[in-house]
Amino acid sequence: MNSNKNTLQKKLLPRHISFMAMGGVIGTGIFKGSAETVSVAGPGVVLSYILAGLLLLVVMGAIAEMATVYPGLNMKDFIRKAFGERLSFVVGWLYCFMWLAVCVIEVIAAGSFLQFWLPDVPLWVLSLASAGFILAINMMSVGGYGEFEFWLAGIKIAMIIVFIVLGACILFGILPGASASWSHNFTAYGGFFPNGWTAIFPALLIVMFSYGGSELIGLTLSEAQDAEKVLPKVVKSFILRVVLFYTLPILIICGLIPWNSLNEHTSPFVQVLTSAGLQGSAHLMNFILITAVLSAANSGIYGATRMLHSMATDGEAPSGLARLSSKGIPVNSLKLCAVVLILGSMIAYVAQDNVFRLLMAVPGFVVLLVWISILLSEWKLRKTYPTKPGFTVWGYPYITILTVICLSVIAVLFLFDEQNRISIGVCLAIMLVLFIWSFIRFKPNRGR
């Protein structure tokens, strides 16, 4: 089993790893979903993104710390080493379920965006075409995949940077467009916290969906060159970029447009570009949105296939899922993901709106559970490290425990959110089945 696992090709460079993780994070959550977070907390929602970014920093730090002690292992291996095969089994399958749900959402979204240019083509055809495109990319060698995702994610990152610069120039009067002082929209319409400062906490439920996917770095360890050395540096720069790429655009948007006039059915980026008089902004933004959702789906398929491969090599999934192609790709895991992606697209053909409502809250809730598992693994393993870590989480164990408590509170808020009851109910039902299955599959007397 271990020899099979080690045949994954170590061809991912630091820039590949960083952009792959950002590809999973920077998607519809910022380009379209930011309107929803602003409607909950107003301009003050930037504090929600900063708070979530601080929690994410601790999680990523824990992954980097364990990677320096256990080179060659990924985040699921850390959970298995700390708590055994049962929890590893449950978390692994939940994580696969989360990414496949995200991928179904993203390819359907890509199809709907493509209809802007091809209105006469059925949605299911465009969604299937998007799914086929993503699956073809994942058939590349890991080096080719990393390079392709680097440029795919780079397009939307470049768009955000251009937006920040252009918006700041308008906001501060360097370019025409702003009709009042730069601070007007932050102080008018109820102020910076129009719904009270406590509104930043309900907004966290949406923000967690946006930040989900950052932990994907923890699955690249088996295919990264010198992961234990480069990961701490990647984590530090990655966190700063993610927080800035979310907070700065939202500040620009709220500075140029009153927060209560944002249309949740239209991208805030489009509204700002339109107000700036940029011709063809709708076409430009549609292109960016397509690359954003395809990049997120691309990262999702990578995450699901590598998790399935890791589970198969550890006896937590059918052994056939560990089979690799000549290019080092988990080919059977990719086939399974392809079946789910195609079926998801076809189900959406029948009931698109219902599928969206059912799946949207899944990633945020599952990500919380995965992050908590990673932190608890670091907390338990720290006492038994075989070697001194080359990188340590700041303020351990207090920061780690505080982060676990915060993430747990947010998870409880998910449970009591009426809009998410169906989705969370599905998650809890799947968790119950997985726990029962784990006790049947891994019996104490098997000496595993």
C-alpha cells in the first residue's frame, strides 16, 4: 500500500500549491456571494472576513507544523495518526462529499454563465461541457495540472487586483466616477455597522463557505517538492493574499455603492464596473465568473481524487480507487468523480433550484468539521512528535483551543440557521451513516 501511495509524482511547485488553494477559495463566494454577506452586516462585514482569516491562519499553521514533522503525509494521514482509522474514515468521506457537492454547484453555475452568450443552448448541455473540460484537465500529469490551474486561477486573481486599483482610483477621485467623498457611503445609510456589530457573526456562516478549500494545501503534500520546507512560507503568504483579496474589494464596493442598494442577483463587481462607465463590463465579468467557477471545480476534483486515493491506500475505501495511471493520476478515483459530476449535472436539469438550495450550505459546515479535526490532531500529536517541528503554531496550546471553540460555535450557528436546515440535515444523516459504517468496517478485534 505504501509503495502505491508513494508513486504519486512530486511535481507541484510552491506557486502551484498556493494558486491551487486560492483557486478553490476565490470563486463565486467573492464575485457573486459578497453581495449576500454585505446585505447581512453592511460594510462591517470585512471584520467577518478578517476574523475567519485569523481562524484559517491557525488551521493552516497546524497543517504546516505537522508537515514538517511527518513529511510525505497529508492532512487525512494526520487525523488518522492522531485519532485512528474511524475518524479518518468519516472525515475523508465527508470531505469527498463536500468537494463533489461544490463541483456540481460550480459546473451548473458555469453552464448558467455560458448561457449569457449561448442562450439557445440547454443548461444541461453547457454544464456537461464544463464538467468534461474539468475532467480533461485532471487527466493531465500533476505537473501539467498544476501549471494549468496556476494560470486559470491567475486570471481571476489578476481581475481582483485590477478591480482594487481601478476602484481605489475612483473612490479617491483620481478617476471620475465617485460623486461624494470617499467616506460618504461608509458613514451614511446606517453607518459602518448598519445592523449592529453583532451582525458580523451571522455573516460568518456565508464567509466560511467562501474560505472553504484553503485546507486543500494539506492534500498537495504527497505531490509537492520539499513540502515540509516550502509549506510554512506558502501558508504565510497565502493567508495574507486571501484576506486582502476579500476585504479590499468589499471595501471598494461599499465605498462606491451604498451597501443597501446592492443587487444580490447581480455581481457587485459588475455593478461597480458599470457605474464607472466601463463598456463591455458585463461580458468581461461573465468571462471572469466562468474562469472562477471552473477553477474552483478544478481544485475540487483534485481534492476529491487525492482524498479517495489516500483513503484507498489506507484501507478506508475500495482498493481499486488507489490505482494510478502512467501519469500518476488516480484514474479510478477520477472516474468515480466523473460519474458523480455527470449525474449531478443531469439532476440539476430536472430540479436546478432545489439542488442549489440543498448543496449550498454543505461546504461551509463540512469545512468547519474538517478544520476542527485538523486542529485537534495537531493538539494531540504535538505531545508525541518524533522530531522537533521546523515550524510551530503561535501561542500553542491556547490559540489552538480558542480556535477550536470559535469554529465549534460557528458550527452550532449553522445548525440553528433555518435556511440551512435541509442541507445540514443531509450532512448529519451522512455523518451518522459513516460513523455506523466505520464501526462495522473497523472492528476493535481486527488489530488494524
